[in-house]
Amino acid sequence: MPETVPETKNLPLTPELYAYVLAHNPPLDPVQQALVESTHARFPGDAIKQVPREQAALLAFLVRLTGARQVVEVGTFTGLSALAMAQALPDGGGLLTLDVSEEWTAHAREAWAKAGVADRIDLRIAPAIETLRALPAEPHIDLAFVDANKDGYIDYWEEIVPRLRPGGLLVADNVLFSGQVSDPAVTEGLAVHIRAFNEHVAADRRTESVMLTVADGITLARRVN
């Protein structure tokens, strides 16, 4: 029998519907809004790398929901996601964020200072895999957000998951990769790496995970053993 394609309740996200969604999510605060605008002004060719505003709100929500105190982010760009998560941290919490660009992260530092959260954020400029491998091996991370080079996702996963506390959460971005992951005609490029990552996550019994159609797709994976 031919495979049955499941029905979907997902609606086409028109500009009007997207505006409605944003209107019913937490608004960006003035520093966040200024960071979005200045990122598009300073880096128009790369601004797509910035997380969408509803995803920034979701990340902050997840920090609060999980009670996370130790957060690791792989991929900083101009710092909107780090800003949102750092603002959601409880007193004494900290966020380690990893990137290789001095230019982009200098812009991030400006926003973190304006928001009064720079003391909660530890930015490391180095290949992320090296920094991750140098972290303490025992489980200590409450929440991790991975949004960096797609060909490194499996390596990042393998360094982070053993360091997640039981019940800790890993959030991976761009897991749908503009829909290319489901296209059998796509046999090369970054979509292939994301496709392999998605299969890797689905097969990993250390975690339970759900894939969501938020923005370009996100996976939430919880450490269970």
C-alpha cells in the first residue's frame, strides 16, 4: 500500500497571521528591539542569522520554565538569544555563549551592557567544539541552545548531552532547514548534515525529543538517562 501522508493542522503563516502571533507574544523590550533594528542596519546580509522575536521569547520562557541556572549557547551572532535567556535567568545564574566572530559579538556585548546582564554572560571566542570539550565532564548544564554551523551539530550534541543534568534541555535550531531535510533530491550541502543530525537525535535513547515547526524548525530534547 502507498504510504499515507498525514494531515496537518499547520496554517500558512501569512504576514497578517504572523503579526497576530507577535501581538500575542511577549513584546521585545527596548534593548531587544534596538538590537534587532541595529543588527539589520549593520549586518543586512547576515541578519537572517538572528533568531526571530517569537523564538527569543520562547527561549526565555524555557529558561524560566525549567528553572535553568547554567545555560550554554553555541552560536552567538549579535546576541539576541543570549540576551533573552540571560534576562530570564534567576539571580546567580550564568550563560556561556560560544562564537568565532569578534565583529558580531562586539555588537552583542553592547546590547548586553545596555540591558544590565553583561555580568551574567561569559562569551568565549574560539571554535565551539574546543570550548565544549574543555568543560567539566559531569552533568551540570540545565539548558543548551545550539544555533551555529550546521555541519557541527552532531559533534555539539555529543559534547553537550553527557553534560546535561537529568531533565536538562537541549534546544536545536534550524532542524527543518527551509524544508530541504524532507526533499530526497537534496543530497549535498548543509541540509544533509541537519538531516543526519535529526536522525541521530531520534535514535539517541539518552534523551526524549520533540520536533516543532517553529520558525525554521526547532527540536527540544530532554536528558532522561
